[in-house]
Amino acid sequence: MRLRPRCKNPLYHHTLKLTSTGIAFLDTQDADSLACPFHPSESLSYNQHGIQCNAERIPIKVGMDYIRLELTVDSLNTPQFKFENRPLLIGFVSKGWAKIQLHNQDIIKLEPGQCFLYSSEQLQIDRTSPSDVCIELIRCNRQFIQALLDFDMLPNQHAKQQLNAIHKDGNQLHNAAMQTEALQCSSQLTQSGHAQLRNRLGLEANALAWISAVFDQQGVASSTQTPGISLADREAIQKITALIDNDPCYEYSFEELCTFGGVNEHKLKTTFKLIHNKTVFNYLREKRMILAAELLQKDRDSVIEIANHVGYTNASHFARAFKNQHGLLPKAYQCLHRKTLGGA
């Protein structure tokens, strides 16, 4: 176990603490400290009982933190993350999968491509995938939650009602598949740096954009509330979705996807569209265009090389698909980001 403090501000109190079962995230009590959001991040490592965990907390603004948890669990023991004053946790799994145990002993499985909202003083991990797991969290204190509830421009009444329900009931975890905008924002969020002021401002913007995209969806509904979809079918589609998310460049066929998920073609087409509000290959194309945008921003490869990498042998087809999603041709998009980075 080791603590790696990186904050030199004398007004600031460390808010990460080791416990016997994991890590606690404490609230600072110093009002002067809260007045400035630009504190350095904190990191803490936990390594006991077959559990390895690295936690990082990055202050974004008053009442709001970005937390990244990286886990490796090699035993039946499971980590627990404790939070003071029952905050609202808005998060997603960016790598692997994790099962969360609620206070009533219910188990909720979280996988890439899903977002979740949970208000609790404890995030208890029941099980995780054998490989490394990464959980991204936005922690909002109760004042921040109330400000969201009071904000007249919260996108829809259903989202507002669900947020209020989660705020009042500490045993509710609402999760749903992220739609295109939320997926794009989550990808930008995970790539955000925070070492410099410019990075920190970008992190804040990406975190707020992702929260907004989550609430812009048709409410954040429980995965068990979609009518006409059995639990087995939903798990099959989640499995297929994770396969696509992990390798969008592969040229999938319906037969391969059906075999992998254990469903027939009709079930795949209808259930996938009910859950994601788009066809499976439209979803695949959007994931490819998100990856293509990331590669174009890095400016290491040519447009043709990137097109081939994301599964397009025809440059014109790639350019058309990219423009439909991002509003610019790939070359123009690459040049725009090259100019932005060069002028920084």
C-alpha cells in the first residue's frame, strides 16, 4: 500500500484514505480550499488480499470530482469504495466489466457502452472480469445534485424524476446503454489529461458534456425496464455490443454475431435496435467513425491508412461515412486539429 500525494496547496486536505477493504473518498471541510477547483490530482494504491487497485481523484469544480478506478482482482475478496455524505455517482466502465452489489443484495452488471447513476456511501464490487477493469466516475455532492434538480433546463421531466428518485433512495442504481453522443463524450473524457491548466479546463468541459449527453437520452432507465426484452436477450445484445466496442475494425457478419451472442438473426436485428435505437451495422459504423476521429486527431497516419485501419477499402465510402457523422471530410478534420494543436 502506498500513498502518492501530489498536492502542494497548504489549504488543501487529502481526500483519499486506505481502509481495510479498499479506499475511502473523503469530503474536504475547508471552504477556502473548495473555492478553487484547480487542485492537483491525488492518487492512492491499494494492494491486499489479491486485490490491486489504483484510484485517482481529480477536482473539477466545487462539488464535482472525476475519479478513475483501475482494478485487478485475483481472489474471491472484493474491494469496497466508500464515500462521505452519499454523493451521486455518474459513471461507466471503460474497460472490462464489473458487478456492483447494492444494499438489498441485488447484483448489477456494468459493461462498456453503458452509463449508470447511483447515490450511495459505498460502491461495493461483487465480481469483475479476469482482465484489468477501469471504472470512470463523476462524483457530485448533494448540493450539486440539488442544483441539477433546480435547474429548469434539465432536458426532460423523466430524467429529472429519475434523478430525484436516485437522490432520495440510496439503493437505486439506474443503468442504460449510452447513445451515440454519450459514447463520443465518454471517449473524449477518458482521453482527457489534467496535468496543465489547459488540460484541466478540457477535462471539465468533457465531463460536463458527458453528463449533459447522459441526461439528454430518454431518461436514464433501469436495464430491466425496456418492454418486450427478456434478460437473456438483453445479456446477449450486451455481449455483442461489447464485442463490437472492443474491436470495431473487424469485418463482422450477421452469422458471426449471432453465434457469438447465441441468438438468431431476427432476434439480433430487432432486439439490438430496441436497445440502441439503431441497427447493429449503423452502431458499428458509428464506433468506427469515433475511432477514426481519434486517429485523425493524433495525425500520425494518412487518411487512407486510417480508412483501411477502421475497415474501409474504399476511400470515398470512408469519407462519406465520416462526414455524415462528424460534419467534415476526414482530411479537413485532420487539418483542423493539426492547426489547433499547432497554434496552441
